Amino acid sequence: MGNIADSKLKLLVTEDDFENQKFLQLFLKKYFIVDICDSSDSFYNLMEREKYDIILMDISIRGNKNGLDLTKEIKNNPVYSHIPVICYTAHAYNKDRINALDAGCDIYLSKPSDVHTLLNALADLLKARGKFLFGNSDSANFAAV
């Protein structure tokens, strides 16, 4: 019988701010196996090595490409196009939301958002793909986390 870590889904967090990385890692590791990258180069290295269930994508990252460029590329690549992407960014104008959705992000959330909103977005998007944070339960609601 596998342990709890074996049953966790894999999340890639693409975030360039170190404090946000630490917070997201600490907060989300309870629910996911979390990998963090801060640049387009490290993003591609991780995507080649690992299989992710979901991606949390910031717009501003280090490297030659931003998060929207990366999202467009993975959504146009049949190997990765099935992976849901949540844009989680401090770019909070309506044009940023439109650009994120046009790039292929499944959900757009602006920072800061409360942790319940983030967790519910992750759980809802995974549930829509037939994956659940807690085994086969679709009853996850994080209003009281």
C-alpha cells in the first residue's frame, strides 16, 4: 500500500518572487507534491523530467519568456496541452485577465487572493479533469482551511 505522498497530485508552481515561492511551497505541500521554478529555462527542464497534474503560472518570471508565452507553448503542444493552467499573478488589470485566458490559461486569479480561493480553484479545475485532491472525493471545499 502506498503512502499519502504517493497519492498526491503533482503541481508545478512557476513564480519568480522568492517570498511567494516559500509561501506557496509551505502552504500547498499539504495537498500536492510541489515543484517550484522561477524562469522559462527551469520550467522547460522540469517539464521534460516530470509529469504534472496542474500548473500555477505567474506572468512575470525570469528568462526570455513570460508565463503567458509558456502557457501558449504548452497549450499548443499535444504532449502537454491537457495540463490545466491557473494564471496566478499580480498583474491585475482586466487586460491581463483577457491576455491570460487568450494564452490558454484555464483560470485567472490575481494576487493577492485568499488561500481558500486558490485551493478551491485548484480543486475545481482538477475535478473538472476527473482528478481529486482527496482520492475519489469530490467534496473538497476549502472555506474553513
